[in-house]
Amino acid sequence: MAKKLKVAVVGAGGIFRGAHLPGWMKLPECEMWAVCDVSPQAIQACVDDLRNNYGVEIPKERQYTDYKKMFRDVAAGKLELDIVDICTPNSYHKDPTVKAFEVGCHVIVEKPMATSAREAEAMIEAGKKAKKLLMIAQSMRFTPEGLLMKRIADSGALGKIYWGEAVILRPRGVPAWGLFIDRKASAGGPIYDLAVHVLDLTFHCMGFPNPVAVSAGAYLEISDKPSVMTHDPKKYTVPEDFAAALIRLEGGITVTLETSWALNIPGYRGNVTICGNKGGLTMEPLTLVREEFGALTNTTIQVNPFAGVASHHEEIRQFVDAIVNGKPSPVPGEQALKTQKVLDAIYKSGELGREVRIS
């Protein structure tokens, strides 16, 4: 039997324990080997989860409150690691990613990849230098709907794609847990938390054309004031709770984006739509629109071959498969860098009140 890949987590909070950890534990090729978090309570919760639900023991010597100490132990031969899963808040993605590459590990990192294109570029360069895989955990493309949308888009059924719409709007949905609303830790609000998901899937189905320019508005009108929501508005320091943008891509393609944590609308709205000159595709419900038989038809999916796929498990499974079988990263940093440039430009355009070009 082949030697198992030893996995460490940096950032053992809710997204890791609730989404990533079950995915890792389904893979016989891997074993959870070390846990790192600045919070001893988070470490203990993760260690207890591993022991009680999976029968896995993480001894004290493999529990760390400092990722630099953990990687020093790897460099010194005191700790063996193959993969690092980084689930820290947004502002703390780059440094542990670079350090993990420096000691020879593969890295999967939560979205958004970083909080600036410059950070993202440093992460990509570190991975290339180490000759290890970097994957960004863009889970929406690994949902049953996302997987089938990509298959349909790649088939040519849409023809020449020229427009997309990426929408994820919560009427009242500011996260009241973790550090989402803290600017130092998260850097941004729904643009980083939600827009990154629908933009990634939209660009993914379009084949990731290069972004050219963004014209956007970003607003903070509700979430820093008392409301029916349970978060503390005095602690709301991220710059926006709603944003809208027109994104221009190479080849004359345009994408419109709307995203919010708080907005005065009747209810939640979320969808990805992609249109070409032969057909259109929308995610919710998954529908292919085409002109055929002298009529405009809507084809809904009766049987999805990807039904039952759990997105976070699938992204981790594909990442490990790429490592084991020498395949490219399922979500390479170069793709996420394009999305990051758009996110940067949305903030800048909203601040300046004009279109921003992307180099």
C-alpha cells in the first residue's frame, strides 16, 4: 500500500471542521497529521472532532498555535507533511501559503485567494519555485450544477459566449460569527465572501478570458447600523455590504455582478447565467435555453450525472488526485489571479467612481 499523504490545517475554524475535514476523512490516500490555529479553543475543537467522529488522535506535539513553528519543525525534519490546507481569514492566506511551499508542501487555500493581486502573484511564484501544486478552494464549480454547467459550456452548445450575469444577494445576511466583518482579518465584505464564488463559476464556464476593465459601485448603507441582524454593527469595519459591477473581458465579453450581505430586496437571489449566440445557460434551476424546432425552448435537467456530489469533498478529491497522478491543479492560482484582479478593480472603481482598467 502506498504511503499516505500527511495533511496539516492552518486555520481550524468552522469552514475547515464543517466542510474541509469531512472531505479529507473520506480519502484513504490521506491522513490528518497536524493542526494549527492561533486559537487554542479552535485547536481543541478540531482535535476533539477528529477523535470523537473519526477515531484519529493528534498528539500535543502536532498541535500548533504558530504556523511558522510548525513549518520550522518540517524544515528540521521533526514533522513530516505533504499537504497544507489553509482556512485562515482572507488577510492571512499569503504568508502561510508561501511558507508551506518553502518546506516542500502542496497547498490548498480557501477563497478568496488573497486580498490583492500582488499577494496572489507571490503565492503562484512560490508554488512554481517549489514545484508543488497550488489550488484555490472555489467550491461552487464543484457542485452538481457547477460541474454540469462546465460540461455543457465546453460542449459548444452555447456558441460564441458574449455575456454573463453573476448574482448572489442576501437581504439580511451579515455573518455574525468568525471575523468576516473585521477589516483587518477579512479586508472585504460580500465582494470577497460571495462575489468570488459566482465570478469564479462564470469565468470558469467562459474559459477564463482575461479581464480588461471594471466599472463598479460599492456601498455601505445598512450593516454598520442597528438592524434586525444579530451582528454588532459597531464591529462592522469592512468597506461594503453591497456592490454592483460591469466587467469587461477580452473578446468583447461582458459580465454583470451584483452581491450583498444586506440589501432592501424581498428575498435571497442567487444565480449564474451565461449567454452565447446559440444558447443560454442558467444555474438555478439548471436550464439550457435554445432556439430549435422554430421555437425558443427551455431544457431543464431531469437527471444530473453529478447528483449527490458534495462540493468541498469533490474539490479536495480532485486536488489529491492531481497530486497523486501528476495532473495540473484543478483550480490553479493563475485562474484565481484573474478573479482577484477583478475583485481589486471593483473596490478601486467603487472608491474612485469611475472605470478602472486591468493590466
